[in-house]
Amino acid sequence: MDELETNVVFLPSGLKAEILQGKGKHAQKALQLTGGDQSKYLGASMAQLVLIEGKPIVMEDLDEMSLRDYMAISEAFSEQNFI
């Protein structure tokens, strides 16, 4: 991955998540991955820019994650990339 600004978050489960700051290319890829389905855009964006325990994730990992961990990642991701 490119050298992107990173925010480290410890999830309720105890896992370490790294939230990377996105670029326009990540937004474009998220649009491609979702085929224009806006309901999947956030997950596609997070899958590109979140590492769990140093490893990349895929959208399906988010689907199977506990809601507490998902919400912690979602909040940190939004703060890092949208606020």
C-alpha cells in the first residue's frame, strides 16, 4: 500500500485496526467494486483502507464482524476520511 496517514484503533474484541486515509483512487475503486450500489459503498471503501492485525480485509469480513467492532471501525473510518 501507499504511505498513507494511519489511525490505530483497538476494537472492543481486542484486535488492532489500522485505518488509512483514503485518496480519490480509493473512492473510484469503491464505485467499481459496488457496481453503483450505494448501499455497499462504505463497506467497499473500508475494505480497501482498513487493516486488522496488519492484514487487509475484504467486504465479507465486515459482514461477519461483531457489530461492536464494525461500529468502532466505521466511526474511526469516518473520522479519518470524512470529517
